[in-house]
Amino acid sequence: MISDKLKASPSGLSGNTDAQTQHPGKKVWRLPLFGLCFSMPILIWQLIFFVFPLAFLVAISFWLVRNFRMVPTFEWLNWSYMLSRAFFWDAYVHTLAMAAGATVLVSLVAFPCAYTIAFKFRESAKQLLVLLLVTPFFTSYLVRTYSWQVFLSDNGIFNAALGLLGIEPFAMLNTAFGTYVGYFTLCLPLVVLLQLFSLMYIDRSLIEAAHNLGCGRLRTVLLVVLPSARIGIVVAALFCFILTFGDFVSPLYLGGGQPPTLSTLITDTTKSGQQWPRAAVIATMMIVTLLIAAFGAVRFAYRRRA
Amino acid sequence: MNEHRLINFLLRSFVVMVFLFIFLPIAGSFVFSFNIDRFPSLPLGGFSLHWYEMIASDPAVWQAFRNSLTVGVVVSLVSTLLGFTAAYTDFRYPFFGKSIYMALALLPPTIPVVIMGLAMLAFLSRVGLSGEIYAVMISHIVMCAPFAMAVIRMRLAQMDPNIEAAAWNLGANQWKAMRHVILPFTAPSIFAALFVTMAVSFDEFAVAWFVSGLNETVPVRILNTLQGQVSPTINAIGTIVFITTMTLVILAQLLLMRRRKPASA
């Protein structure tokens, strides 16, 4: 293989020597011109179109709206307005509770599934299942949400099926249950995949050793498998929390929009008027919350074992 | 032993149930798209292409597909280019502040889309780009470049760094080594990245909804339809989009596999 690659490269005599004198593995302060050509584009792009817009978002939370126009200034008015409103804190607590609940539930459902795929299926079946788990990422989340509406609505498929069994129809759409169905649709494949990847790299001999030492199945899972896969499980849970905390589709179209979540507050405030600064306050609060969650999760995942 | 069998059976059944849950809405939208009923219920109504005819005769849908395609092509080209340069930088250079650099390159997909949408809307309207189709492109490139970078970086991880050094020793300058060693080696992943980023862009609705103004892309069109009255045209559009993206993804997968075989032989 190496010789193949080398044949493809013309061995001109204009070899440059600075490349040969670079020591691999040694950190440098400045890159050569060639390196700058490759390292700079994404840095510049993400600074202008990612970092700056986010910083700008925080900045406009201090701006004011006068005569339907945003005026650059530095006032705490939007902050004091939003943070003193009961509806904001209701939405905050509601969003936090829903996202935390989804994180726990999705992780609990995903783990037996990932565990079974990792340990109870043949290699070929495993690959097929992983492929199937990737498929939902390429179907529209909106279309799946709409599809759930048809299943869950009062006259929908599920209630019709229950009716055939003689069970009275009950409300599933526009309830917290509906929101959770959406959250599961959004997160479950990703969480199973992430847990699966961490389970697949567990040293099998650890499990066999536990069995040989007379450790039961459940105890092996709890004391050997779970701790070994901790990083993957925590990272998966973190992604689940980030996704559900910021999602506005499920709470609105499956949960009915009442009570509002922070993200539905943002879309309402942004789309129905010029109160972008207030929406920016909500967004900043969300970012802070997510940063705390991410920091806590990473600390927990990489904590040294006692 | 019997107890083991029972537990394994229960676990496998659980996996089947999880997959049923995941695929129920996907299969549902496919079936409903061919169903004559506006509100499908049991028993299902008859077969019909009515919803496909409706979207075919809706100029707004055609325009949305054109917009999505334009955005998707530009986004996939630029974000793959950015992703490639970032992946190569990570592969090749150790430098101070690299963890911050990598965080910048990889973080965008972890920011909630509502926040990204609001931030892009506020920023782009300030520079007079909001509501333009460029606004969607710029936002999507920010969000897609990390995926391109991840795909290409995984391919580079399979490469021995000494191969490039060998090319230099044999007299190739850095650009020639890039052209004749790195590019051929990463080519399949570059194509894969092109397809994956296009698929991601084709599916993104939230940020596009914030910044697109009147230039609806397909997912924005779906979102706006969802807000109005019930319309099974969503299922028809969804089925078409699903087939399009799956074709792209399978093509990407085939490209990655075709090159892997001779390399490992």
C-alpha cells in the first residue's frame, strides 16, 4: 500500500527541507504558510459566522426596542423584565423538568436495547441494526412528528385500534405524553447508538472474569458493564438533554404548546414581534443552563473512580 | 439455562419493540402519503396519488425544492472544503490552543437550533443578509462543516502519517504531497462528506425557518404547512425527501466501502 502511494507522487528534485526538519508531535506557536492555508479557513468562518453571532445574541439582550427598532445600548431592562416574570420561570422549570425527565427515561429505555445489541447479537446482525439506527437521522423530524399526530390524535390510528379492542379513546395528542413521544423520536436512536459504541469497546475479559468469580448477571451489568461504559452513557444523556431542552417541535405539535417551553417562548417572541432582545435573554439563560449541564456531565463522566 | 433463554428472549423482544417505535412514524408517513383520507384512521382508506398530484401542481413546493437544492449544493461544497482543511490541520499539526480550535470546529451542532436560529437572524439582519437565500447557506455551512470534518478526519485516522513524510523525502513539496498523497487517500471520504452535508442541509428546518424569509426550503415549507391546517401533502413531501436523502447516504456509503476494500487487501 505504501509503495502504491509513493509511486503516485512525482519524485521531483525540488524537495523542500523545512518539511523534513519539523518534529512530529511537538507543539508549535506558529504554523508555516502551508499550515495556515489549511488551519485558517474554518477558524475565520466559525469566528465570523458562529462565535460572533452568539456573542451578538448576548449583546442584544442589553439593547432596547424603541419604535419597533432595536437601539444599541447597555441596559438591564430586558433582563429585569424577563427574570421578574412568573411566566418565564414557569416555562424555565417546565422545560428543565421535561428535558431532565426525557434524559432519564430515554437513557433507561436505551440501555437494555444497546446492551442487548452489543452482547446478544451476531456481528452481521449488529451491523444491520446500527445501519437501521442511523436511518432516522436522514428522515425529516418534522415529517415523523406529523406522522405521530396521525397515530396519536383523538380519532387517530391508536385510538381506533383501542376502539376495536373495546377500549374507550383517550387523549394522547396535546398532552405531556405526546411531547415525550416526540422527545423519544428525536433522541432514542442517537442515545442507543452512543451507548452502543461505548459498550462495544468494553473489554470482554472483564465480564468473563466477573462471571468466573461468581458474579451474577445483574450484578455484572451494574458493577462491571455500567461503570466501564460510563463516559458513553453520560455523553449520550447529555446529548439527549441538549436536544430536548432546545426542541420546540415536540412540545408545540405533539404537546399542544401549553404550558410553553423556553424554545416555544423564543419562537413566539421572535416571530410575533420585534422583541428580539427579550428572546435573547431567554436564549442566554438557555445557553448558561446548557453550559452548566455540559460541564457537570463531563466532570461526572471523567471523574476518577473512588 | 432456561432462565438465561427467557431473559435473552425478553431482551431481544425489547430491542424489536424499540425498533418498532423508531420506524413506526417513518413507515406511517410512507403509507399515509398513498392514502386517500385526509385524517387516516382504521380501517385505512384506499390507495391514491392525490397528495403527490397536489404537491406536483403547487408552485411553492417546486420553488422550495429548487431553493433546497441550491442551498444544498453550495453548502455541501463549502462545508466539505472547510471540513477537509480542518481535518487535515488536526491530522498534521500539533499547536498551542488546538483544543479551542477543535471546539470551534466541532461545537455548532451541539447548540440548540432555536438559539442558533435567533443568533443568525439577529446577526444576519444586522448585516442586511436576513431573508436572503445566502442567509440559509451561511447558517447551514456553520452547522454542516463539523460533520464534513468528522467524516474526513476518520478517514485520515486510517492513514500512516509517515506516508506523507515519505513523499516529502522523495522530493515532493507540501502541495504536491497534498495533491498526490492526501487527496487520493481521502477522496472517498470527501465524496461521503459532500453527500452527508447535503443531506443534513436538506433536512434542517429550524435555523432555515428563522433566517430564510420568503425563500422557503423544503423543510421550512413543511413547518409552515404544519402550522396551518392538516395536510397529508407533508407525507408526500416527506417520502420524496426521504428517498432523496437515502439515495445520497447510500451513495456515500458505497463510495466509502468501495475504496476500503482494495486498501485493506
